[in-house]
Amino acid sequence: MKRFNKIFTTIVFVFLYAPILLLVVASFNSGRDMAVFKSFTFYNYLELFKDDTLLRLLLNSVIIAVLSSLFATVIGTAASIGIEKMGKRARSAVMTATNIPMTNPEIVTGISLALLFAFFGRLISHNNILGFSTLLIAHITFNLPYVILSVIPKLRQLNPNLNEAALDLGCTPVQSFFKVLLPEIMPGIITGGLMAFTMSLDDFVISYFVYGPSFTTLPIEIYSYTKKPLPPKIYALFTIIFLAIVLVMAGMTILQSYDDKRKQRSDMSSVPIMK
């Protein structure tokens, strides 16, 4: 049984990562045919950095990802604290509503937001409302659940007596939040923010319905390339994005490991020593 599990796991990993590995190899291929590797070259990367259009669109995607993840992190953290202070029934109802954007098909979310923005544009007599602001609002909307689901477990692991102890020692509620509560849940906040960044960076479906001609992101532009043979510089671009995501995920893993070790040391130090 163990051997079967190992073989099955290997097959799954091959199907997951073989296409990505092929893409990385193709980015260093001097030929245009992915099936034939002619010679190793960095020419595709040089061509990528000469393409001002792709670099501008990549910058647009990074701007949207950074801003949406920051806003979603702040709003999601505040929402998590409020949700955790609710009663059991209210908390359950709110968490169910919070999870809807994650379980809802992206095409439904995208169309719903597009209709909402169009309706709001009608109210303010603005026909070309789609653009940077609508993209940012849409990305904040679907990033919020990831932040909330990352912060709430940290709040539940928190010792409820810490806040009261800080208040008894002379802290104001604001000081208690910044000096006691925030440092304790910071790993969850950072994890949620990084997850929101990665989800926003490569989003296509929702962005496709809420973007405007004045502001376009890279995934939307890449969609137009699928109707014709991809130039090799696109393989180089995909490789760079993949490596960036890997670094972000590695950072999340290191942060989680550090937080687990810190909690273990804290638990060990709180155990009374028997004499």
C-alpha cells in the first residue's frame, strides 16, 4: 500500500510540474519549437526586457496586486477581529457569507461585479466606469476571504487573558491592540497578505469582466496571445512569474515554520518546573 501511495504521489507531481518544467526549458531554447531544443540562450529574456508593452502590463498587474493585497489585508484583519467577537450563530452566518466568493465560480463573480459597476455607472451618468478603480475593487473583494481565513485561526490560538493583562498593566485599548494583539497575529496577517498578492497577480477571469481600455493587466493581454503561436519571450515571462510565486510561497512556509517554533518555545517556557 505504501508503494502504491508513493507511485500515485509521484504521478500526481509529474502531471502538476512537468508542464511548468517544460515551460522553463523552452524559455532558454534558441528555437521556436518547444519539441526541439536547439541550444541554450538568454535571448528570450533579453527580448522580453526590450518589450515595453509587456513590461508596462506586468507593472500594472504588480500595482493592482500590491494595492489590493494591502487593502484586503487591512480590511480583512479588522473584519476578522470583529467576526471573532460575534456570537456563535452570527459568526457562523458571517463566515458562511465570507466563504461564498471562494466557492462561487469566478465567471459568476466577474459578471456580477461587472453588472454592479455598470449599474453604479448609470446612477452617476458615467458610461466608461470600468478601469483601474473597478479592477482594484474587484481584486479586493475576492482577496478578502483569504485574509480572513488566515487571520481568524491566529485569533483563536491567542490567549484571551493577554489583552486583559495589558489593560490591567496600564495600556489603553489602542496600545493593547498594537503592542499585544497585532504582534501575536502578525504571521497570519502576513500569510493572508501574501496569499492575496499571489491570487491577484495572476487573476484573469474576474479581471476580464471588470477591466477597461484605460488600464489593462498582463493576464488579460496574454489571453490575446493564445489565438496565435506564442513568441518565446512569453515563455521567459511565465518563468519569471513562476519563480516569483515560488519565492512568495517559500516565504510563507518559512514564516509559518518560524511561528510554530516560536509558539513551541513559548509553550515550553510556560510549563511549570517540578522540583
